[in-house]
Amino acid sequence: MAQSQSTPSIMSMFNIPEKLNVSGNLSENWKTFEQNLKIYLVASGLDKSDDTRKVAILLNVIGEDGIKIYNNFALTTTEDVKFEDVMKKFKDYCEPKKNVLQSRFLFYTRKQEESEPFDSFLTDVKRLVKSCKFGAEEDDAVRDRLVLGTNDLHTQKKIVIEGDAELDMVITKLRLAELGRQHAAEVQGKVKVDKVIEKKSNSKPVHNNNMVLKCKWCGEQHERKLEVCPARGKLCTKCNRYNHYATVCRSKYVKAIADNQEDSDGKFYCGSVQKMIQGKLN
């Protein structure tokens, strides 16, 4: 008596699978339900029960929608069917027969995009191969698709020349080749940045015409515009040329005024003006 009373308490320790969700992706929903049901049967010890009881448990937890699907199987009673046969009928119903030719077409035409990471390409190839029914040749098919579909033509050529390689080796080579290219690109990018910085540091500064600088024509500070220079139109008293002051004149010609001379009558006469050429006295 005590044993029969303890059984319900033990059974309540395990999570009963949720009902089969027939909306949305029915194939994925069935896979989830099937997995949860098998876990529940093993955990509770009911997996050792006879087929009649396991079918009853299945129909008890699958929900009303699941029972309606079961009724379409045209089975008489739960006593006349095998548990595995019922599970297969549900699987066939929820997972319609796939077009193997179409699946293989998608698999064989899959190529790595130009900027696609290798691991992304690898994951998708492994996903596509599941529907192709290659059986024991599945690993070889994945290897071939990786080699033929890679965007790394250099590594592709090396793998083909070296001969047959296992799938793991092909994955390693393509992955390392990608890492090598990424590292080289980072180094090259750093070199380019360094060259740009060096070029900028060696380049002559570009002057803005609106900057206030010391003017070479008047010696004062103002904008780098000729029209605002106060020396514009002015005559240099040093070289007799226009548009600059004598204080900043760089001409080699100077005007000299001879010393005033006094005549015998006490009158003063202006000395004659003469141009003297400043130059080297050698």
C-alpha cells in the first residue's frame, strides 16, 4: 500500500512534455515534442512499459490537436499498434517527404560569398547536407563543397594539388588561411596609416588667406590679402618702386643724398642726388 502511494509523488518529480504545437513550423515543433517525450519516458522509467501504455501516455500528453491527427491514421485501438509505429506516423505527418534532388542542388551550388567568414560558410554547408541523404559519404561531400566553393582560390589550389585530405584537415587549412589574410590586412593597414601620418608631418603647412601674419611688403600684421596692405600703391623712398615701404625694402639699389655744401658767400646748396649701387667691393 505504501508503495502504491509513493508512485504518484515520484512521477510528479518529472516535467510532463508540453502539448504538440501544430501552428508555425510543424516539423520543428514535432522534433521538440518527440525529444521531450523520450526524455520524460526515460527519466520516469516508463520507457520500459509495454507499447499499449506508452501509446496511451503519448496520446495523453500530445493534446487535442495531436489526437485529431492520430485519428486520421485510421488505427483501431491503442492495443493493436506499436509505439514506434505510431511515432513514425506522427513524424511522417509532421515532416513531409523532402525533395532530395532540390536539396542537393542547393548544396552543390552553395559558394562562399566574397566577404563571408569561413565559419559562416562552413555552418551553412553542414546545414544543407543534412537533407541530401549522402549517408556514409556525408563528410566527403562537405569536404568537397568547402574546397570547390571557397573564395580562397590560392588555398583551394594547394589543397587540390596536395591530394585527398580529410574533412578536419581541409577545415583547418581554410580557417588558418583566412586568419593569415586578416593578420596581413591589419599589418598593411597600420603601415598605410603610418605613411599617411609621416607624409602629413613632412608636408608644408597650407596657409589660410584669412590668417593674420606679418606682411613682407609693409612689415605690419594683417590678412594675407594684397588689397588690405597699407603699402599698396605707396612709393618706396629707398628704391623708387611701388607697393612696399622702405623699412622692408630688399632692393640692392639705394638713393643717397650727398652732403650739403656751403659756398664762399655763405649760401648753402643742396648736394646732387646720385644713385649708388650697393654691391660687393671686390
